Amino acid sequence: MKVSLLEKMFGPGVRCVTEVVAGVTTFLTMAYIIFVNPDILSAAGMDKTALIVVTCLVSGVITIMTGLLTNTPLAMAPGMGLNAFFAFTLVQNQGITWQIALGIVFISGAFFLILTWLGLRQKLMDAIPTQLLDAIAVGIGVFIAFIGLQNLGLVVKNPTTAVAAGDLTETVLIGLAGLLLMVFLEFRHIRGSLLLGILFATLLSIILGDTVLPQRILTLDIHVTPVLAKLDIMGALKISFIAPIFTLLFMDLFDSLGTLLGVAREADMMDEDGNVPKLNRLLTVDAGATMFGAFCGTSTTTTYVESASGIASGGRTGLTSVVTGLIFLLAIPLVPLLVIVPSYATAPALIMVGFFMMKNILRIDFRRMETGFPSFIIIVMIALSYSISTGLAFGFLSYSLMKIFAGKIRDIPPSLWVINLMCLLFFVV
């Protein structure tokens, strides 16, 4: 039997249509980074137009490489939170130039790569109990759903209670219509339900006049020279910069681990022992992505939790990532057209992903304090602290405390003590 090129690259029986739909879905749910990342990094004094191009370029190239080198449906882009730390903490608060800040990002990526090659990151992952892995997946699901509810406008800021229910405005109702369509299509087991829901909500928004079609579809105003290769590595090689280098290293390490482990179950990437065979290769690509991103002129690049939306749409191979990456590259001249997809149209997809990931909670035994309480802490803190790495730090520390309280200190693996030390240093720094 003749084997197609796609089957040679991504495995036998690859479902092309499903993978393409999944890739488009992943892109639409994370396309906001094209506009949000430049907004944040421009606060550091960087050229915003160049940042738009660089964000598309880095996200596209790295996501394609992820698909080709690891054959997994995961997308990478400049990380939210990490870009805020870059712009507001390093540059604005500490007075570091953005060129040196890019050097700090590059160095943290290099350390990240060394840890991966030494096998230390794999050992750290192996020390995490299986039930905590399930909690990470649930926590990320709640986190994604929370982001979706905010983007939809159904949950809004409140000065008294932090958050509250938003008004049922026209845009909220449009988003809810998209959500209901997704649920209906899931009932009917129709593939691409998330993508169809996004397109339906966008079309409805155009019909009702909430979204205006762009005057032009293409733009040739493309330049990256203001930020490309402007990183100052030598300027970042100072003892005083150890703290920000470690902070970026920790945030990227546990954001990446948390995301990879959280979505691994959804993508059938785990073996019967709960291990991710391709984890080391994925982490290597992740570390290389950070260094490549710093060279191009953007903050730390990481694996995106929105990859779960493509996985929920049926994506299981690297073809999903390749499609997502290609759209990012095609988006460089198509930015005016992409702007019309409103955040409240993609928000329902994030809510649905949160729902899909909640099933992992069934594997957590909350009757046992040793694993139940740390799992609870991880789930709650990832969402409420708005940070995967912060949630994991609290969860890992509480797990070790539970073991100590139970008189089972010898059950704590040596590598988990290393994780605990890193968590404490993260909080101190």
C-alpha cells in the first residue's frame, strides 16, 4: 500500500481535515497574542509595528518546528505574564534597557536548554505524583475557562468582590450564541465544533454591526529591523541580573511543564505509566524557542494552553501545529483581516476547553489529604493567581508539607526537594 507524504511525516492514518480544523481552531483562540504582545512590549519602548511582525514570525516558525520535530499538536508563542514581567518589571520598574532585558531572556533560555540536556527537567517531571498531574490539567482547564468568561464579558472586574457577573450585552449574547452552537455540535459529535462556533459568532457580529469589515485585507508595511538582533547579551552578564534570570527561568520552566502535562492527557501523549515520552524533545524546542524569540526581539516564548482548543477539536499530530504555524506566518500581511475576529467570538472555545479538561478531576482522590489538598491548591491557585507557575509552586510545597505531617518524609523523592527549593526561591525573589 502506498504511503502518503503526510503519513510519513505525522504517522499512519493521519486525519488531514480534522488536523487542519484543529490547527485553525488553535490559531483563532490564541490569535490575540498578535495584538496583545506588541501592546505590552511597546511599553518597554520597543517599536510596536515591528513587534506585530516579530510576534507572528516567532509564533509561526516555532510552532511549525514543534509540529515537525515532536509530531505533537502544541503551539508556542511569546508567553502572557512573561511579557508583562519583561516590560513592566525589568524595563519600567528596574530601569533595565529593553536590549539588556532581551539578553536576560536569551540567557534564561540557554540555562533552560542546559537543564534539559542534563536531563534535570525530566527528573523534575518524574517526581510529580500522578494525581498532581491530573490537578494541573484541571487547574489549567479552570484557568482557560476563566479567561474565556472574561473575554466574553460574562465575568468582569469588581472593586469590592474582585470579579462579578457582567451584563448581558449584545456582544455577550453573541458569544453565548456561539457557545450554544458549540455545545449543540458536540451533542451531535460533529468535528470542528469550536471552529464553527467561532466563525458563527464572528459572522453574527458582522451582521449586527458590532464588527466592521476592514477597508483593506493586506498590508505590506512590514519591517523588523528596529528590534531584530538588538539583544545585549554581554550587558546582561552581570551578577545583579541573577534574580531576574532565575525568575524567568522558573516561570518558563513550570509554565511549560504545567501546560505540557496539562494538555498531554487530552492529546493522548501519555503512556500507561503517566509519562510523556516526547517531553524532553518538547522542552528542548521550548528552550530553543525562547532563545530564538529573544534574538528576533520578543520576550520569553512558551507552550500555549490554548493548544487544548485544537486538541479538543481532534488534533493529535504535528500537522495541527504546522497548520497553526503557517497561519501565523500568513497573518503577517493579513493583520487587518484578523482584527475582525472579536475576543468574545473566541471566548466560547476557551470555555468549552475548560469543560473538556475538567474530566481529569475524576482521577483525584480528595478523600486523602496527602494528595487531595495539594491538588485542590493547584486547581484553585492556577486560576485565581492567574499564573500556572504560581499555582504549581503552592501545590508542590503543600504536597511536601502533607507528607511531612503524615510522617512520610522519606516518601518525598530527592528531585521533589529540588522543586521545593526552586519554589521557595521563586517566592523570595
